[in-house]
Amino acid sequence: MNFGQQHDEGRREELIRQIEHSVAHLSLPELEALYYDMLTKDYIRK
């Protein structure tokens, strides 16, 4: 059993929840800016 991997997965899930919560409160222009930024950094692939 790899306890480090379990801790990493828990932290990953926590970060995803925090990011989802924050993104849900952004305005449309803020979402568009975030989308463009993530797209240009290749975090989002079409």
C-alpha cells in the first residue's frame, strides 16, 4: 500500500474542489479570460 500516493490523491481532490468552487463564482468576462489563459498555456486542448 502506498500511503504517499493516497495523500497525493486526497490533496488533488481537495484542490479540484477549491478550484471548482472558485470558478463557479466568476463572471463571464473572468471565465473567458481564464479560458483563454489556460488555452494559451496548453492546459486545455480542443
